[in-house]
Amino acid sequence: MTKPTAPSPILVPVDFSPHSEAALAFAAELATCRERPLLILHVVHDPFSMPGYYGRALKKKQLHRIEDGAAEMFDEFVAAVSARHPDLGPLQGAETLLVKGLPSTRILEIAERRTAQQIVMGSKGLTGLRHLLIGSVAERVVHRATIPVTIVKSPRNRTP
């Protein structure tokens, strides 16, 4: 008799942006429909490539490892999104994972290692010169993924 396996999760990489929150809420709705667990991922990247990114969490203490600051921001982000969306059950029991490395590479590695069913992520939608210089994590994931990838953008604030 074979041992039953856990259902493949929906992987949601987050960077604490409004686009990540929209992606996380969308993924939670998908997880409800597909009866899949959520795996929320944050990749702590090289501080030299994004100076000041974790600055707001790190200002609280003089000596602080960047991973600790990222972990604190990650916990706060997930708690805040869960509080804003109490109706989305999969958010309440979601597994979280914090890893170090290059975001696109680590997202794909975790997706493969955890046999994710799908990746749902936000995108800032950079264009022009800024996109050419910086590139897009979402774009690299879409091009290299072997599973479906859904890109979600947060709705723009519209004034009447």
C-alpha cells in the first residue's frame, strides 16, 4: 500500500509590495477552489543589489542581520494580509518559507523541490530603460518555469 502524498501547493513569492498582496489574495482564492495549500515564499536577496530594501525593519536595532529584518517584515506582511482578508481560509493556515539567494533562481528551485502546482506572483510592470537595466524577476520566472505561472497586478487607485 502506498503512502498518500500531500497535495502540491500553490507557491506565492512575495516582496511586500501591493502587487504581492494582490497575488497572495488571488492565490488564496485559487487554493480554495482547487483545495490546495499555499506556500508563501520570500527570498532575501543580495543587499548590494537593492540597498535600503529592508531599511525600515532594520532601523529598530543597531546590529541586526538582514535575514532577521526580512523575517520580521515577512511575518508582518503575512499577518497584515491575513487580517485584511479574513474570509480567505488558505491564508490562515499557509506555510511560510524564507530563503536567501537570487529571487528568480530560488523561486524556481523551491517550486521544483516542493512540487508546486503553480506559481502566482505579483509584478511591478517596469517598462523602458528601467526594465532593460533591472530586468524582471517575474519575467525570468515565466521564461524558465516548467509549471504554470500567473502574474497578478494590484488594481490602481482610481479617483472619481
